[in-house]
Amino acid sequence: MELFGTVILAAIVLGLLFFSFSKRDTIRYSNMPPGPTPLPIIGNLLQMNGGRPHLSFLKMSKTYGPVMTVHLGQQPVVVLVGFEAVHEALVKQADAFSGRAEIPVFMKVNEGYGIIFTNGERWKQLRRFSLSTFRDFGMGKRSIEEWIQEEARHLVKEVRKNKGHPFDPTFFLSRAVSNIICCIIFGQRFEYHDDNLLHLLSLLNTNVRLISNPFTQLYNIFPSLIKIMPGVYNKISNNAKQLKQFVSEQIEKHRETLMADSPRDYIDNFLIRMKQESGNPFTEFNGNNLLINVANFFSAGTETTSTTLRYGLLILIKYPNLQEKIHQEIDSVIGRERPPSVEDRKNMPFTEAMIHEIQRFIDLVPLNLAHSTTRDVIFRGYNIPAKTVVIPVLHSVLFDKTHWETPYTFNPRHFLDENDQFKINPAFMPFSAVLEVRQCSPVPYWHHFQYKDRLQAPV
């Protein structure tokens, strides 16, 4: 009888605790944006297109509006659709929406280090340093532009070896882009048939496919599955470990040859800063952050830029009249006797418009990396608690009918004014908002290579 009474008392206490937590969650998430009714445990997953979730969000927004709540598993996620909503959150209220959501697979692979998937003081220190280093790179040494010019020459030479015969440009472009990144972070380029480079690119290609795997999406929604069914995660992790091993070896070589008064690249600059702050217990300049930063920069920059270039070639083939117009502008502004320079961009409005329209039209990153709110925020009359996951649908911005004359047609005039001069469109967000605080650090610099490569490579 005494045991029965104890069990009843425990059940009552547990029930009260459950009610208390449920009520607290109800209050915490009251007046959230509208959205479809979630099912227990799985939320709205049955309403999602696993391969193209951005299209599912677009469909839902027709019912619930441009700011809505969708449950991915048990996680309430605020989804932003259309230029106005995305711009208002990421630019006008950037301080409240600048957090990075914790994505379980990436958090485990990066072990919480680096700039891309972190928040707070770590993110602030590393972002400030990286932006400054990239911006000032080349002072007294070879500039990024010189490295790009040299790599463009190597790429053209490699292409010409095919003597006009059909070939797959995929790996040529990946090698060229990765070499630019290698020059910036490692201070050196690799030959196109270098075994180390080929192995790294193979690892990257494999991981890009694995990260898009449905299992990986499930891992991020139900993290416990990583322990229960670890197969796909283990492959991602093992590939990442090999990349980190290569980066570690490069860092060690830099330590042995470091000259504090003459930094050669990003690694040197970081090592120098580590020495300067060795006595600071709160510094984020340590070996772990250096390792993950370099690995992330190499991975992210290579895949996005080389894929953009491949799509650019396809579009030029499809529209030979536009290709011819670019050639005419090249001959007029640059001629055939010198390499292009970044300064030429302001005199080549049509080429610049083509590059931007290619990035818009191919829609390479339909969904921005998930953000999170840094504090409780009232957004368009809705209450969004701190640490709420926020997904901006960049696809909806790049094809917003209120900002693009013919959104579903390839049209470089989207970036030309009435005088045929280049103009930027505020809805141009191929990777993130133009003025977004959380914009990926190297993005502005990879754009230079896209410009030069289009000018130098024969099509």
C-alpha cells in the first residue's frame, strides 16, 4: 500500500512538472507566425519535398504568408519568403537575426570551432580578423589579383591542350578555383594533376553529395539518429578528418618557416596573432579555430565558385548571341595584348551584368544557412523567442516578381539601366543578403575570379 502511494505521488509530481514545462513552452512560443499544424514528433515533415524544400516553403507561404512557422520534427522554425521579409530580418534587424543556428552534423564535424557555424565572441573575433586579413592581403607581397591572373593563365593553358575537342570542364574549374583559395590560405598553388589536390577535391565532391543525402537532413532534425544509424555521418566525418589532416600538415610547415615581419598568407597571419594573444585567456586565436577556419574556407569556396563557373559556361553555350556580346566588350575594353584586371570591371557593364544574372538565375543556394535569433524579437507583430531557428528562402528573393522584370527568364538586363550601365538590384542575394552581418567572409573575393575567368577562358 505504501509503495502504491509512492507511485501515485511520483506520477502526480511528474504530471505537474510536465504540465509546467508544457505551459512554459506554450507561453514562450505564443504569438509565433502562423503555419501548418504539426504532427507529434515529425512536425510538418510529411509536407516537405525532401530534395527541394524551398519549393515546399513557397507553397506553404501562399497560405500562411511570407513569415511563417514550420515544424521540422519538434523544432519550430521561422521561414522567411520574399525579398521584403528576408531584407527586413537580415538587414534592417540584423542584430536580432545574425545568430547561426546549431546544425548538428556541422557542429560535430567542426567540434564547435571556426567562424561559419559559431556565435558570440568567437564569431565576432574570427570574423573581424578574417575580413581584415582578406581585405589587406597582398600588402608588400603578391596580391589576390596577381594570383587570380596567374591561375587564369594556367586554366587557359590546360583548356587549350584539348585543341578544340569536347571535354568535361568540371575538374579543371574545381582545380583552378581551389588553387586561388590555396594561394590565399596556404600561400601556394598546386599543379592540376597533383595527387594531394585531386584527393582533396574528391573528398569535397563526396561530402557535398553526402550532405545532401536524406539521412543527413534527418540527422539535423533528429540528432540522436547519428548514434543509432551513423553510416552516412561516419563517411562525412572521415572525409572531413582527412581534409583536416592535410590542413594540419600545412599549418605545421608554416610554424617551422614563419617570419613574423613577413606573413605569406592567412595561416601566417593567424599564427602571428596567436603569438600576440598568447597571454589572453579569452582569446579565440588558437590552433583549433585556425584548423577549422582554413578547412571551412577551402571547402565552401571551392564548391560554390566552381559550380557557378560550370553553369556559366552552359548558359554561354545556350545563348551564343550573349557570348558574342561579351567577346565584343572584351576586345573593346581589354584587347588581346594584356590580361584583364579588376579595374576593368567598371568599364564592362554587360559582362558584369552577365556574371550577376548567371548567379541569380542558377539559384545555387536556394536556402540560406539557417540563422537563429540572438534575443527575443517582435517581427511584423509576431513574437519570436531568442535562439529560434530562422530559414531565409533565398530562392524566393532571386525570383521575386516584384523585383525582377522576368524572374524565370535569363535576362542580363536585370542588371542594366536605361543607359546600358551596370546597376545592382537589392534583391540580388545569391548566397546571403548583400549587407547581411552574417555574410560569408570570403564571398566578395571569390567574385573576382569569376570575373577574370570569364574573360580569359576561351569558350
